[in-house]
Amino acid sequence: MSNPSPVKLRFKNVRDRSEQLSQNLITEDFSIQPVDFVSPPKWHLAHVTWFWEQFVLLQFKPDYKVFSEDFAFLFNSYYNNLGKRVLRPIRGLMSRPSVAAVMEYRAYVDEQMEALFDSGVLTEQGYEIIETGINHEEQHQELFLYDIKYILGHQPGFPAYGRGFEPAPVTEPQKFHKFESGLYDFGYQGSGFCFDNELMCHKMYLNDFEIAHNPVTNGEFLEFMNDGGYENFNFWHDEGWHWINNNQIKAPHYWHKVDGAWHYYDLDGFKVVESELPVNHVSFYEAFAFAEWKGMRLPTEFEWELACGKLHYGSVWEWTNSAYLPYPGFQKAPGALGEYNGKFMVNQMVMRGSSAVTPPGHSRPTYRNFFHPNMRWQYAGFRLAKPQTL
């Protein structure tokens, strides 16, 4: 690559944004892990830095010396190819290294990366890995906000994190877009970056379908709740029915009934549920049950991808009725980077779109997010499709 300046600038911007997201926290916030699927903010800041050290600096800077021999063990996430690591459920037990030490680590790695950019030794492969690293850190910026919302949203005082991350209200009238049956292309076809799970481009036949313009709103979901939707087993998968009963689920996550009115916690504080906002923090089970109650269904990820140019979206990721599976021709990269997506292609459902906390420019129509069907700490909503007829 003859002109590294744009990539260098993007690297600096993504690194700066991660630290900007930390500015609203106090020191005590950085090490908390309320549940096993939430990582402490300090861990996120160190892990993304370890990624640059492990996948770029150690590979392309011959004289590079690691900041700390212990950090590979402490801040590796799930890369088995790269050795042992701290188990995820105990990340919050680490009061050491300190937040200050993690910030020193970030500054050290940033300085070393700047020198690497200026050295002129980076290969095309190196720049490809850097693109992955930029997108990887953007993913963790979104996860960072999910996790700090969980950390603050489960404290007695519901402390606010800050403004600027609120979902946008749904103001357009609901309608359905109709698409004719046919053979269509799916998967990423551009020349820029994409994740490996968006490849390979392939054809699929779809039957006629109709998909909603708007996602389901809080007001609509309240109708489901008031009609006994959480109490009627007929609407639920058996697994979902057991899940809501075993966990006493009666409303979306972060919802609380106070003095007879539903309230919810968002990053800007605790407030009354607003009917026109897209429903957020619901599981796949809840999305499916609502669709059953409504006499509708969830769209497949392929219907969503075909229709996305006409849809109102962007505030919440949207559950689809598609299992997370490899596309035809999918190939894992060799080594540790091959663990990025492929090994998770079982027992998870695909989400499409983006959310109010997705970094600008990070998503695209072919982006495949994925979670277990019971997860709802992520910004998770859904839209409906009409039942299919042959």
C-alpha cells in the first residue's frame, strides 16, 4: 500500500474513541463484572490493545518488546491458538493491573504502532490485519457500552452514563414492503472490508414475502404484555417458555414497574417507557412469541438483507429467524484469526442492522451479528414479516 496515511488516521481515530468512551466513568466503574457475559471496561481497553500487540506488532515489528509478559494471559479473549488465558467469568476479579497501568499499555502500543506505520515495512497482509483490528476495536466499543449499561443499570441508584446514545423514535406509519419470489445474490460483494462470515457471495431462492417498514415499538410490545403474552405458553418455543419461567421474565430487560407505570434504564438515566421507541433488550424467544401473538413471523436474514434499503432501521439490532451458519464456500483463515467467527457457528441466531451504540460506519447491509437466543443485554429488537403462503 503506497499511501498508509488514511489507515493510520483511522487507527488513531478508533483508538481515541475508545478512550473518549471511558471519560464518563469513575475509577470504581472500570473493574466491575456483575455477570459472566459482561466484561469490565478496563478489560475491554486492555484486550483491544493486546490485539494490536499480538496480531500486528509482534508479527511485523522485528524489534518489538511486549509491554508486559503477563498481559497475553490476562487479556486474551478466546484465541486458543495463542495460549492460556484468564477465564471469562473471573475477569472482574482483577484489581491489578490498575486502570493507570492499562492506559500506559495503550499509550505504549499506540506509540509503537505509529512507528510501525512510519517505517514503511508493513505488507499488504499487514494492512489487511490492521483493517480487521480497526473493526475489532469498533466491535468492542459497542460491547463496552452494552457492558457499562449493564453495570450501571443494575445499581440501586441507576446512575446515568451520558447522552447521545438513545434510540430514535419510530415516527413513520407502519406499512409492509412486498418482494417477489426469485433467485437473489447474498453476501458481501464490495471491495472494502468485511468479516469472513459475510463471505462467500452466493445465490438463494426466496418465495414472495412482505416485511414491515418499522421495527416493533415499546407501545406495541406493551399491548402484548397487557394481553398476557408472557403467561400464554401457546406463543412460545418450549425452550423459551422454560427460560422465561425459570428466570421470572415478565418484561424486556431494564424495564421496571414503578407506582403502576413501566420505566426503563438507558444510558442517560431512568425514565418512563416511551411508546414510540423501538422495543429494545428482548431475547429471540420474546421476539418470536410476540410474532406468534400478532399472527406474524420474524423475517429470515436473507429477506432482511434484500429489503434493507427500503426499511426504517438503525436504532436496534434486529433478530431474524435464521440460525447462524456458514455461507457456501466459507473458509476460516489459518491460525488464531480463523477463530474470529467460524467456531461460533452453532446454537446462535443472526441479527441484522445496527444500533444506537454501533460506531458510525461500522455496519453494512451484509453484516451478520449473532447471539444465543436468550441473550438480551445487547441492543436487541425486531421487525415482523407476514406469514408465507405457497
